[in-house]
Amino acid sequence: IQAATDNFGGADVCDIWMAFAAFGLGTDAVSGGSNSTNPTNGFSIPAACQCSPQAIANAGPDVTVCQGDSATIGTPAQPSNTYSWAPGGETTAQITVTPAVTTTYTVTATTVCGNANDSATVFVDDGTGAGLSDDFEGGIGSWATTGLWHLTSDSTCATPGYSSAVNAVYYGQDASCDYATGGATTGTLTSPTITGITSTSTLSFDYYRVVESFAGAFDKTEVDIVTASGATTVFALDSSTGSTAAWVNSGAISLAAFAGQPIQVVFRFDSGDGVANNFTGWFVDDVVVTGTSPCVPGNTAPTVTITAPANGSSSTVGDAVTFSGTATDAEDGTISASLSWTSSIDGAIGSGATFSTTALSVGTHTITATVTDSGGLSGSDSISITVNAVANTPPTVTITAPANGSSSNQGDSVTFAGTATDTEDGTISASLSWTSSLDGAIGSGATFSTTALSAGTHTITATVTDSGGLSGSDSISITVNAVANTPPTVTI
């Protein structure tokens, strides 16, 4: 139940209580004492567990970020829970933070049944604090101690002295040089949080150890590596292992299993009982954890590189131009944030690693791609491209002479055909308009036929207007002959 409270914000506490209560180990159970043979079963659960839904707070595991980078902490929201974070005051179950220094964030979850709290620490690595090397000559610093662990400079109990010059950390009593307290004794020496652990990192330390000699597992001297996932024992001796009344080195203990995680080193002494505790105990000195920070000291601006467009350094107005670029950063690697593109003439023109535009204005542009990294610093690159204007000229129209030639008889079919081309528009798809100087509008299209031309000499004109609004035309002349109407000749 305590583990569920400490590690998971109390999410399973009521489930655990209900499981115990089902077997008579509820809140009203009475053991009767360590020697009792007549305990009283109890089937009750805490009053708070009789309310639903319970508040569930889970800030997630501790994380380490490089200076200037962000981390998302918290876990998905639980139904009917509301949330509040400190510091910050955010009210969502998960938040993104960018602390300047190592900061512990606490989330409070609230329901109608009450509230629950949980915390996560975001460790900020500035690139200079990887690993650990502590000879305790400057004191015990931020190491935490319980039990008999303490800093000592009295070398009487560890003849001929300490591994380093003056200080060591000792589990024992300076006055008597033993750990005989009248009963079982246990305690821990816990390091500050250590970052920069890699697949090649190791732990080593010097120690002086004198304990009882017994086949059972008493007088345990152990070292645990503690992460957000729990504790792992990496060094363990007990009373079945001979003492060393001299300083020895542990050797290099691999920390590869903890690569990328913040860790703490915990030295643990446990006598197991109160018998035969009149031995020297355990001294520890010169603790070294090797590590390399993935963070570069100081935040540096990202580097942006633009690839020249396929059009080169010039283009024609209206043509598509494709821009592309990449951004890298000493802290962030290849940056996933989108590039922002601007033109010195047209302003913002696009975004993304690659984009195309046909909207560049006429003129010489300075095209700039910019990105901002997670530390808030910006990087950019620029190129120059000239967009050329093309003058709008009238289209050219060409009429093909009809098969009838330049004359025809009234009522005969005459077929006209023409083509239109333009500098900007290529072959124009707009329909030709045809007129006659005698008959006015007579047809439309690239080709058309008519039998309705009146007698006389016609100027036939084909006209088209391009997308720029300018017109072009061509003309030909054709004479339509009248045929005299005479009476028929009859022969009897």
C-alpha cells in the first residue's frame, strides 16, 4: 500500500485494501500481537475507499533534459479527476515544461472523494555534470544518510587510514569502532542524482569492511542503483564472505543497464540481527561513476542549409519554384520543427522542409529559411533568386485560305480555318471569332463552314483575345459571284 502511494500516486490503494479485506485483513483486523494465536478478522476498508471515484495523481517518472530543452510529464487524465500543478499552475493531466534548473513538479488530482499528490523531477543537464567523482574531502555534500552512516575524519577505526587523505564515510560508531547498538541496525548512504550514464559507464569505490564471519546472510554490505523503475543490487557481500581489514577497490561495476537514465547510488548496511555486532563495520571512500553528458555546454543556434532550386538563380513570373532546406543543431540533432520561409519582396511565402510556389513577384528576392530550436535560439540561411517579367504581346492569328480559293459562287459551301499562338499563352485555346465585311459575324471556332455568304467581295477576319486581354487577328479576301436566274429552255 505504501509503495502504491509513493510510486503510483495511490492509484491502486483501494484495490489493494479490498483484496486484503476479502481475506479478513481489513482496517478493523486485530493481530493480537506477534505471539498471538487468536487474531480477529476484519473486513472493513478505509472510508475514503467507499467513495468513488478516487483521486489518482501520477506525475510519471523523473526525466533528464539538456539545458534549454523541454519535457512532457504527467500521465493521461483519469475520468472525473481535475488537476493542478506546482509550480506553474497548469490544469491538465500532462504538461510540457522547460525548466532552467532542475525542478520538481507536483501534480494534485482532485475528485469528489478528495485529492492525491505525486511528483516528478526534471533534471537539467548543462553538459558539465555528467558522472560523479567524490573523495569526501570537501565533506559529505548532498549525500543522504540514515542509520549509523556519517562522515568521519577519525582514522582510528580504519588503520592505517583512509583511501583518500582525510575523510571517509563510515557505517559504525567512532567511539567504539563497531556497530553494536544493542539490536539490529541498518542504514543507507545515498548519492545525489547522477546523469550522463552511457553504455560504457562504470561504478567503482574503495572500501574497508570488517564484519562477523557466519554462514548465514548477516551483516550485509550492498550497493544498489536506483532509477525511476526501482532498485537493482550491483554489489553484495555478507557475513559468509570474508572481511578485508584493509582498503580495497570494488573494481569497475558496469552501469550499461542504466544508460540514459538518471541514477542514484545507494550503499546499504544491514546487520540482520543484534548479535555479534562488535566488529568495525564498513567504510566507503573515493566513489567514481563515469559518464558522458549528451548535452553540449551552452545552447548553440541551429544551422540551416538551403538547397538551390532546380530553376537556379532566376525564374520567370508565374513559374513554379521549389525550395528545400535542412536544419541541424548541436543539442537537438536534426530539428523536426518546420522551416519558415520568407522573401525580401513578398514576405512570408511558405513553411516546411520543402515547398513550391508560383506566386513570386517580379524582382530580385532574398529567400530566407529560419528555424528555432528547443532552446529558443534561431538559425537561418538565405539565397538570391531573380524573377523575370515577360512582356504581354498580342496573339498571332493565321488564316488558311479556303479550298475554293479567293472566289466562290453564291450558295456554295466555303470552309474557313485558322490558328492562334501567343508568347505567354502558347497555342491559345480560346475560340476564334469570324466576321465578314459584308455579312458581319459569320461563325466561330478554329474551323467552320458556311453557305450564307452574300454576293460581293468580302474581307474575312478571324480574331482572338489572349489571357492578358490583348487581341490579335488575320484577314483574307474572297469574292462571292452572283449566278443570273434565266428561264429554263424547253424543246418539244
